[in-house]
Amino acid sequence: MGDTVTRAHLSEAVYQEVGLSRNESAELVELVLAEIADSLAKGDTVKLSSFGSFSVRKKGGRMGRNPKTGEEVPIKPRRVLVFRPSHVLKERINSALSGQSAAAE
């Protein structure tokens, strides 16, 4: 299976592809991620063409159950982050997956 992509991986990719210095690449990645996080914190939707969209959804309070004890526990209202992949990303993932399964046989 694949590795986890980190900020360091992203800044290295920017360094390799764009040709900025390593420090400038790391700063650019940080600025982009901060802008995305700030927009989501304000409740805005972030759409990245050919990748997908991130949005914040409000979930109401409800009664939950502790699976270990069976005790009912109130769950407070909260906001959750939702990611919807684009059709382009879905197709890319599925074509890569079908290529792996054919190679494994």
C-alpha cells in the first residue's frame, strides 16, 4: 500500500516541479494549506478543480450510546468536514486500482 503524503512531501514536489527554493516551496505549501483551513473555518466551501471540494456541514445534537456499557450519552451539535472527490479524481483512482489488480494477477 502507499505511504502517507506529508507537508514535507508536498513542499519537495513543489521544489522539484516549480523550481522554487526548498524554503520558498515549504512556505508556499503552508500558505495554501492555511488559506484552505481559514476558508473552511469561516464555513466556506473550498473547490479544487479536478480534485474535489471540501465543505463544512452542521450536525445536530442527538443521543448516542456507549458501545461498551450501553449507557446513553448526549452528543453535542458540531460541525464536520466533508470531502467530495471530483469525477476526474474518482476515475483516476479507479483506473490506478484496476491497473494494480491486473498487475497482481
